[in-house]
Amino acid sequence: MKVLVPVDLSEITNAAVRTAKRICETHGGEVILFHAVSPAVYIPHPEGADVLDVRVLQEIEEGKKGDALRRLEDLGELLSPVSSKVVVEVGDPRDLILEVEERERPDLIVIGSHRKGLVERILIGSTTEKVVKHSSSPVIVIKGFELTFSKRVLVAYDFSQTAEKALDFALKLLKPFSLTFEVLHVEEPINIPLTKKLGRAVDERYKEEKRRYLEEVKRRIEKEGVRVEIKVKEGKKPAEGIVKRVEEDGDLEMVVMGNVGLSERRRTLLGETSREVFRRVDLPILIYKEGRS
């Protein structure tokens, strides 16, 4: 398994690196540590550009790259015995991470996200959020606290093909660890213009079919040797039900969600549910993308 870990060398870096190490120790593979160095800013003299100024800027950038390389190499030693390589480039991290992803084609991205205040949650534009929105690889966002791979994982499930693939990916990734899966379905009200009596009958039949299928999902997970529980919650919006469930259970350590993968030409915002949960939940989140096209 190839895991790309973009790092900003802040306090969240070590948690992301340790998570990637645990995954690669278990599955085998390589960790790619990436850091983007901000460009040196040039303020021209009134007379115009000076060749000496350009050379100074280049020296500053090379110095910053050298320092970042040394720090990443130290992180690489912490990853031992997992194989690793370091990549440092100059530019906007939001764009460079996606370029490295296209070049390296990792199986998984592990990236840290700083805990945010209310105002920051409303705004879009952080490096992590752009990577989550625009990457074509599954992404684990380390936020709130570090993964221990020993507690409970909430898998949001809506019966879609994407949800099925997200569940399968999570099973493959997390099966070797001592975890319990909780498959959560948020049941939204059915808005079909029917008579009251017929509407209730259709609603009950629909719910019964879903319960039967969820039992099949449970048996499939148990066959893999993974502990699992099925939960169904009523809710007007899936995101509200997921967030409420996270708030109820302090033993959850990760949320797994699916999101339709986007090609380079069709990259757009995350779906409404994924975006809202990403912003409101202070737990590590695995967002599965259907794949590259």
C-alpha cells in the first residue's frame, strides 16, 4: 500500500505520520512524506527588478527546501522499518499536494487538520478541505485526536453503490486491527404524495426491506471476522443523524463516509452530507472516493 502524507511540520504532523506507519506496518507498503515550501516574496524596487534580488530569493527558497528536507528525513527515520521517501516542492500546498497525488497515485492519503473555531468551520479554503474535495484517492483526515485502531468505527451507510464501496474499503483497511464497526443508516422521511393510509403502508414496507438488507450487511461483515453493530436513526438530514450519533458515543474514534470520485475534469465540491460532517465532527474521518477515471 502506498500512502501519501502531506505535512506542514506543525503539531498535527506526528499524529498523521504515526497513523500512516501503523497502516503500512500492517499492510506493507511505502509512505511518501510531502511538504510544500512557501515561495519567497519579491518586493521590487521602484527602479525595477534586480538580478541580485532574484538570486537572493532563489537562495532563500533553496535554504527553506534544504531545511524542510532535513526535517522530513528525520520523520522518515521515525517511520522505520516502513519504507519511505520525501518530496519537497515550492508553491501553494493546496495545488502541489494534488499534483503529487496525480504523479504518485497513492492508495490512500493521510492528512492532518487543525481543530477549528466556529467562524473557520464556515469558511472553505483550507489545505485539508481542498485536498478532501478534489483528490481522487481515499483520504483519512486526522482531526481531534490520533487514531488508536482499537475502538469503534462509525460507517455511514445509505444503500448506495458508493456506500458499499466505502464499506468494502474500510473493511479491507481496518480488518487487521481490533475494531468494532457500527454501520449507521439515517432514515429520512419519504415524501411521496399518497393517501395517508397508503403512505404508511409504503413507508413500513420500505423500512422492512432496508432492515432486511442491513442484516445481510451485518452477516457479510461478521464473515470477515469483524465485530459489527447495526443502528438506524430517524432524521431529517443524514448529516444531522451522523453528527448526533458521534456526540452520543464517546467511544467512537473514526467516521467512514463515501463520496463519488471525480475525474480531473469534473472535480467539484463534496456532497452536502460529506461536507457538513467533515466540518462538524472532531474525529478522524475516512472519506472514500469511488476511484480515478
